[in-house]
Amino acid sequence: MPTYIMLSTLTAEGGQTLHANPERMGQVNAEVEKMGCRVTAQYATLGLYDFVTVIEAPDNETVAHLSVDLGSRGSMKAMTLPALSAEAFMARLMGPDQIGKD
């Protein structure tokens, strides 16, 4: 399945909910799985984003739907990025179809 990086920031309401109910993170991850996606890694971070979540999803449409559904609750805002493994990217760069490479 394709991999996506979700960068999320909690709203004030989301921060209050998570502080009062830390187990909510696990519940949300279970809901993600019900949508056909899988959380493969998740990190709480400092800076512009509160969480970095690595998700596998069947396609762009599914992960876009997931992002909208999660954001519609009003507890977080997310930016979701498609991700390529470094190995797959390097293989493509070393492949025969190149522009500007002799």
C-alpha cells in the first residue's frame, strides 16, 4: 500500500480532549484502520506540528477522505503528504527514463 505522512496540529479543543483522555489516540488509530488505512508509526513532536503519523492507505482518495473526516471533528488540522521510500526513489533516478542525464 502507498505510504503517506500526516502532519497534524491539535486545536484548543483537541488539546483539552487529549489531555483529559490520552487513550483517545489509540481510539482514533483504530478508527483509521476501519477506513482501510493503517498507522505504521506515530510521533509527538515539538514545533509547527504536534504529531507526525505515518499511514498506509490503498490510494489518494482514501487518505484524502480520512484527512477530511478527521479534520471535520474540529479537534485537529492535518496536512497529508504522499511519501516514497528512499529506495524506490533512488531506483527511479537510476532507471533508463531520464531527462537531462547523459
